[in-house]
Amino acid sequence: MRVKIKKHRWYPHILKTKDPVTISMGWRKFQTVPVYTMQSDDENDKMRMIKYTPKFGYAYAVFYAPTCLVGTPFVGVQRLYEADDQGA
């Protein structure tokens, strides 16, 4: 599946290729490993892999996922909790 993404402005870190992400898409939740890409400015429209997502602007993410309708919104979460927030 190929999706167009943008990092949320309140999330302080940049996203890295091949870091696990939990995605909620429609009524499904699954974990996947996305590869972030940018579209070349060439005449042949190739997708080129990037190591990190851009700080501002959009990128594409390519990952395995169940099929869904075009235009289905999704949310990706990198961490479900912080290690220091769990208490002793």
C-alpha cells in the first residue's frame, strides 16, 4: 500500500524508514514497517527511498497492509507509551 503522509507538528521526532509503526485504518489495527519515499522530479516519475521523513512537507510511505478503499483516513503511532511514564 502506498499512502501520502505528513508528520504531525506536535510530534518532536522525525520518522525513520524501517521503524515499526502501529496503524489504525478504518476498523483495523496492525503493526507494519514502512519505507518512506519521495517522488522524483524526472520525467519518468520514479519513487526514491529516503532515510528520514522531511521536517515539513509530505512524503509517501510504502508498507504491507490489508486492502481498503481509496481515501480511507489512517493514524500511525510509533510508540504507545513512554518508558519513563510507567512509574516504579
